[in-house]
Amino acid sequence: MLDAIKGPWPWYVAGPIIGLTVPALLLLGNKAFGLSSSLRHICAACMPAKIPFFTYDWKKEAWNLFFVGGVVIGACIAVTLLADPDPMVIAEPTAGYLASKGITDNSGLMPKEIFSWDNVLTVRGFIFFIVGGFFVGFGTRWAGGCTSGHAISGLSNLQWPSLVATCCFFGAGIICTWFILPYLLTL
Amino acid sequence: MSAPASAPWWHNLRYAVWGILFGIVFVKAEIISWFRIQEMFRFESFHMYGVIGSAVVVGLISVQLIKRIRAKTFSGEPIVIPDKAFNKGTIYGSVLFGLGWAITGACPGPLFAQVGAGYSVIIITFLSAVAGTWLYGLVREKLPH
């Protein structure tokens, strides 16, 4: 049993639990599932700077920060108490393609060749940490949601703007992966 | 709507508990992995499509059920789900986010989980995402919406 829990969880276990988060948050206290809002609350709490977008009572939305705080703790538990003893297995074609780009260490969740402190002050680090993170933060707020708020919560509630958003971020992700990343990975 | 502001802080712990479960799922199903996102965008694995697809199906059935039976919260309030508004930002912002998602391998939720899973350098990505959100707030009035 414990071995099964420690191994990688299949999609048909993970997906339904994530989906159940939508009704769980509604039943627990009328909360709409959406995680990118946490970034806005952090701005409002730490440096509102009199910007209207950040001057609201963020404490009323503190549940969202408790949730993402839980995510940090949960992730920590997953890699310690429930750590997978085996290295990660990724699809053969993906592994082959990445190897051709110099990404050969697939043992962890993140490629060491990119996501390491050694890269922080390099061009690669600037692109993958600073630019990438900036796009995620700026883009999700401009769009009014991310994968949780639009793709899961929004689609569950049959919101057509969420369908537009989902198509746009999936489309952009596909285009970036096929046409932009091949160049970025050479940096 | 939400718990009154005077409600004790520990009322929020229930959200932290679900967040912990969520964080465990994120890591154990490898949803926070940059590699899994690459597989997804390269159409070389079904895993992420299965995760997101089944999450939407379960969420959809739950929400429709909640609406049909007019379910109330555990504290007895009627459940209200706000509509998502559409504007041009839905398109521009989503495109920008999609680019960032493919580069970082993370949407906002997984950023927290990557840090929790010990990838400490993701703190930089996270701070940049906070900075992005902050700058959006600053220039919001000048952007097309």
C-alpha cells in the first residue's frame, strides 16, 4: 500500500482530487478555486504602494494564502515522508528530444541543467526564471485566472471566457514549446 | 459571503488542510514537473491531459450538482459562484501566461509546490511572478481590457 502511495500517482487519481477541490472550497466557505489570485494578495499585503488594484482588504481573502501555504507544506511532505525511491520516468520521445538539447538528467522533477542556483546570473537563468516567472505573474492577472481559475474552476462552471482563456494559454504554450524553446534551450 | 472578517484566523486552517492534500497530489502525480509540461505541449504523453481533463469532468459534475440541488455551504449560506468576465485581457494575458508556462513548466500553483519540494531556486521565479503581478497592477489602466 505504502509502496503504491510512494510511486507516481496516475492521472485518474490526481485529476479527480483536483476536480473535487472546486466543490470542496465552495462547501467549505463559498470560495472560488483559483491560485493565481494568491500573487495579487501577496502584492496587496506586502507592497500595495497605493495602487488601486492592490488597495483592498486582502485579509478577507486570507483563505487563499492559507491554501497555497498548505501546498508548500504538502509538497514538502510528498518529497520526504512519501518520497518516490525510483527516478522519474518521462516519455521516450521527450527524453530523446531534450537530450539533443543537452538536458540529460531526468531523474528529478526539474532539469538540473536549467533550474539550479548556478544559472541565476546567466542568460539562461534570466530567461527561465525572471522572464518566465514574470510572464506567469503578469499574464495570469491580466487574463483574470490561470489553470485552476479558468481551466478547472471556470470550465466547471461553463464560463465561456474561461474556454477562450484555456485555448489561448494552451495554444501559446504549444507554440512556445515547438518554436521558441528550441532556441531558448541553446542559450 | 466569505467568513466575516471578525472570524478567528484558525477558521482558515481548513483551507490549509486541503492545500496540503493538493500539494501532495501536485508532487506525487508529478504535475509540477517541468518534464511533464514538456511532454504535454509536445503531445508525447497523455498524463497531463488525463489530469486536467478528469479534473474538469469531476469539477463540472460537482458544480452542476451543487447548482441543481441548490446546495449550501457547511455553515448554511447559499453557494454563489461568480461569473468570469471577458475582456481583451483574457486573450492577451492568457497568451502571455501560456508562454511563461511553457518556459517555467509551472502555473502559479505549482510554483508554490516546486519551492516546497525543495527546488529552492524557484523562489526567484516566484518572486518574478509576484513582480509581474505587481507591475500589472501598476500599468493596468493603460492596458487593453
